[in-house]
Amino acid sequence: MSDTEWVKDLPWNEYLICSLVSFGLVCFAGLMSGLTVGLMSISSLDLKIKLETGTPIEKKYARRVSSILHDHHLLLVTLLVANAAAMESLPLFLDEMFTEIITIVLSVSFVLIFGEVLPQAFCTGPDQLKIAYYMTPLVKIIVVIFFPVSYPISKILNWCFGKHRSYKLNNDDIKALVSLHTNMYGSRHNLGLMKVQVKMIHGAIDLRYKLVKDHIIPLDKIYAMSTDTIINKKTFRKLVKQGYSRVPVYQGNNRNAIVGILLTKKLLVAEEGLPISEIVVNLREPMFVSPDSSMIQLLEKFKEGKSHLAVVREDDGTVLGIITLEDVLEEVMKFEIYDEGDYDEQAKLNTTSLIPPSKEKAPEPRRRTIAGSIDESLLPP
């Protein structure tokens, strides 16, 4: 079969023109195809992350690329229309040089290999953001050229499907993403998260949905003191044995009437033999919280520094129990926090070590306290 049956007889200058135009159309179609996949696959969330934590070069790239991704449908339609125009024009010029069979074979081959596979692989590779950065000025020009066609179509898409919105992860997605990064590169690399870090992040996320009423210490299980309790060595020993640094104080015999929080360390300067209601040590004002409050709301109250212990109370004034800052932190960290007393079966503290023996008579004026006689001038006014 002779060559003339496959190639049409044309002057060499027309062959040259048609060949150059066909080559340009393949390159343009490939560029549009690659940019369509490359730009559309760049997440706005990824760009925001680059703008916040990226290197100066990455921030520069992300800032320029963000300028053309704000109108998602307009960019998509523009690139697709430009790509379609190039691919549909290619067979027209190939048909001027070759027969129909050769035109179809060459058109399909060029479009598939050089117009789809290679450009898309290149534009979605490791330099995806860099390529998008350098192609942004050209894309802006193409948007202007095809604007009369692309704009009406993009508006129809916005009306049918709504405007494209930046994707944000919900709490479950964030937890899953964090879990996937647990020691993802092994212990030999300083990358990924430790399991304890993952637990803490999960706990912090879940804290918003946990309620105070599910984590309180019931009123019948807490150690509290009445305002009528007499402060003496026996009382102090009992407090030390309990091992609490803060003790709720209630009015008289009514355990629902909590009037304050006693810091046990302040009893060292309290005068012995007086009831709590008459000692010079001021009680901390109790912090009340609703049982339906979330743990995150409680943590915000604890951040104010007013107290590390909150009294859980119903709207009608009924006290359900207490909850401490330690309880909140345990929910965040997802493990128990133990102090020295938790490791002891019984707190066997030598309280007499807190009362230094006095061999000489204390000078006047002095006050008799739990910690021994103390000069009046050392006491707070």
C-alpha cells in the first residue's frame, strides 16, 4: 500500500502549518487537562494549613493559588471548555494531512497519552502546588478569554449544586486523622504522635459533649465539715488522714447549704478551740455549676482561678455533689491522675511533726493554734 493512500497530497508549507497547529493543540489540551485535575484537587483546607504553618515559599505559593480557587465552578468550566475546544479542533487539522483512519488513530493516541495521562500525572505530582503557582497568571488570562461562555454555565452550576464551600473536618474526622498519625513513621523517626498524645487530643475533642452530671462525686461520698465543727488537734488529724486539700463546709446540719470551701493548709494558723464559723481563716466562696453543663464549660470556669473545686447544684438548690479540676483533666488525658495518697492504703501521716515541741514558755502576746503557739503579729489582719 503506497504512502499516498494514507497521507494526503499537500504543499509542504501547509503540512508545516497543520503540524505546528496540531502540536500546539495537543500541548494546550494537555495543559488544560493537567491543570483541571491539578487545581481542582488542591483542597482549600490544605492551602489554609500552608498559609498558617508552611515555609515562606509555601505561603507564597498558597497565597497566589488561593486567588483563583475562590470561584470553583467558574475555574472548572473554563478549563474544561478550553480543553474541549482544543481536543475537538485537533482532528480537523489532522484530517487535512491524513486519511480518516490515520486521523482517528493519531487523534486518540495524542489525546490519551499527551493530552491526558502525562499532563495529569505531572500536575498532580510532588510539585503540584509549585506548578499551580507558576500557571496561575496563564489561567487568569484563559478565564478572561472564555468568560462569556464559562460564566453563564458556572452560574447555572451554582444554582443547581450551590457554591463550592471550603471543606472542614468534623470532630470524628479529626479524631480519625489524629489516630492515623500515631507513630506512622515508627519510633526511629521524630514524626507522628505518641499514643498518649492521641488520647489527650481525643479527650479534648470529646470534652465538649460530656456532661458534669456524669462525672460528679455524689454528696453522700464526699467529706464535708459543718460550720459548727470545733477546730482542734483531733479535727486536724482527721483532716490530714482524709488527705484532702480542700473541704466543702456546710451550714449547721444542712449538707445542701454549702457556704464555702476550706483550704486545709490555712488551719495551721487557725486558733484552736473555735468552730469553723468563728475562725479568722476566710472560707473560699463556693463555685456552683449546673449538672447539665458540659465539661468544657466547667473547664472555662476553672480557668478563672476562683476555685479548683465546684459544687454541682440543681436549679432548686439541691446539691448533688462536687467535681474537681482533676476530674476534668482526667477526662482530657483519658487516664487516672494519682497523687501520693492514692498509692497508700491509709494515710499514716505523723501530724505531731507539724507541731514543733516548745521547751520554753512562749512570750506574750501569742495565740494557741493547731500548729502551736504563734505570734499575733505573724497572723494576717
